[in-house]
Amino acid sequence: MGLKLLREPCNAEPPRQPLVSSYVTPVDLFYKRNHGPVPVVDDIERKLPKYNIVATLQCAGNRRTAMSKTKTVKDIGWDVAAIGNAVWGGAKLVDVLELVGIQKSTIMTPSGGKQVEFVSIDVCKEEHGGPYKASIPLYHATNPEADVLLAYEMNGERSGISTASFVAGVIGARSVKWLDSIKLIAEECKGFFMQRDYKMFPPSVNWDNINWSTRRPQMDFPVQARGFSSNISFLCAICSLEDVNVINSGKVRQPAFASHNVKVSGYAVSGDGRGIERIDISADGGKTWIEASRYQMAGTPYDADDIDSDKWAWVLFETHIDVSQSTEIVAKAVDSAGNVQPENVEVIWNLRGILNTSWHRFRILG
Ligand SMILES: Nc1nc2c(c(=O)[nH]1)N[C@H]1C(S)=C(S)[C@@H](COP(=O)(O)O)O[C@H]1N2
Ligand SMILES: [Mo]
């Protein structure tokens, strides 16, 4: 199963189950979010030392479709798979900046530079034909712990992103593909996707009363978990082939026996390198919970404090539950700062439809 193309210019999202079947997302299953046509770039010679960072990239609009059910939000409707985890290979921006005389942990340069701007070569209608661009604070770019890369490989492949700025731990919109130039500027980048998109507004703000300048560009993202059930093996486990056909045709028949053990799996991730402390699963709408087991490498339990854990990467989880009928499962995560997910999408509804981190609910057929 490959990516499902959602809309031109190329935007695509993989199906749910294959997404969490591997820790590192294969390039051909990685979601695509492009605001302009995909440019063709010649490979260029690269001379700086290379680092490999395992990290998750997620569009802040992931799960926007579910937010639209509360009240319509504009823009591309993602299910739960506008996210992927890859090995990003490239030079560290902190090293590159040192080459031009900017020391580690710099807040402002003597000439007043406070932001590092990444400018692409693609052409976006939102920028009136100009390039996609974004900026991050200079102290973030020069923080040796931050892992901001100039990435030219994805999972070991010279990737379709040419050289991209990859900013670990923040929303996907701040990583700029097909990089053309890097600039030191005094103020935040004025680009459309910094100033008039990817901002989080309160539920009271609508398209008639919005004042974009009242909110800052979203960078970090909150803790979240999304789960899936292995429906196919479940159906096979409980039904004869004839029953599967009945279910597929929409006339769901009661299964032959009372209770079934179903595998529930998924991913959890938090922003800014915060670890995943816990993943809770409920089969009764949130009255009772069980804890799922967590891993990054299959077979090795995840430990947020272990220095071998990938701090910027998602944590996969798995558990088994007994269900006797069609059931709604809930998944939610807690991060290492003790942050929890909001129960309902209504309280975090925002007109741009970003950061839908409400409890993830999904049905298991019975
Ligand atoms: N040049 C360029 N960079 C970009 C974008 C874009 O349209 N053009 N989209 C951004 C957004 S909103 C996201 S979520 C990620 C998606 O990266 P991917 O397509 O590699 O998954 O790229 C970001 N960087
Ligand atoms: Mo995005």
C-alpha cells in the first residue's frame, strides 16, 4: 500500500496500519506536504561532516479532518498519518554557523541578527509566486543540543528534499525543503507560513475577527498518541471467510463467540525532545485504562532516560485487549514533563485546524 494522493500540489498521506509497522518510516510511505510544485534540483557537492539523527517530522495539521467535525476548518484534511520518523543525514547548522564566526549559544550577533531564515527555491501561491520560507531563533540554531540539521539524506538516500533545514522537535512547517539560502535576520521571517498560517488561535477567533499579529508562529508541539487496531487479523480470528464477506458488504453479523483479543498499536510523540512517559488505552470510553508497552527498537522496552533512546523520535506502542462487541478504543499519552492530552477536540478547536492532540478514539468492529 502506498501513499494516498490528496490534492495537487503533491500532498499525500500513508494508510494507518503500515505507518506504525516500522519504527523508521520508508521514504515511499512518508507523508508529503507541499505548498508549490515539487522542484527539480541538481545534486551538489557537500564537504561538511555528516550526522545521522533519528527524528519525527509531523505536519501541525495532522488530524485536521477530526477537528473539522466540530466546526469546519479550511485546508487540507489529514487523517492521522501526516507524520513519519526518519533518519536525517546532514551537517549540523551549529557547525555551519561556527564556520562563519557565530559561536555556539548566541542570542544576538553584534550586528543585531536574532533569527536564522531558511529560504527555499519552490514557488508557492500563498507567497504570490515566491519561495517557501521560515525562521528559527538564533539561540535555537546555535544550541548544540538542539539538532538543527542541513539534511541531504533521508534514510540513507539522497533525498527528494535536496538539502533541507531539519529542525528537530518542532512542527514540520519550520523545516524547509529544497533550501536555496540561509540568512541571518533581525526579526522573525515575514513569510506567509510564519505570519498567516500555522498559528494557534483560541476557539473564539473566526475568519471575521482574526488578527494574525496577536499570535506567535507555532514551533513546539504538545504530547499526543494515536492508535490503530489490527482489524484484518481480528476479523480473521473471529470469523469464517463467509462472515468476513458479510462484514465487508456492510451487514455486520454477531461474531461466533463472546470475547476476542485484539492488538492495539500506534505511535506517541511530544515536542522539543520530551520523552513519552506513558501511553494509556481504554476500551470503555475512558472509565478504566491499561498501560501499553512502549518501544523504539522492536523487542527493546523504551526508556526515556536511556541515552540510547532517540529523543526526537516517536515511540511506538502495543497492547492487547479483550473486546466482546463493537467498541470504541481511546489512546492518550503523557510526556516526561507530565503533560497530558485534552479529552475533547472542542476545547482546542482553532480555525486553522492545527495541533489536534485530543484523545484519539477509534472503533474496533465486533
Ligand atoms: N520548500 C518547502 N518546504 C516545506 C514545505 C513546502 O511546501 N515547501 N512544507 C512544509 C510543511 S507545512 C511540512 S508539514 C513539511 C512536510 O515535509 P514532507 O513533505 O517531507 O513530509 O515540509 C515543510 N517544508
Ligand atoms: Mo505542515
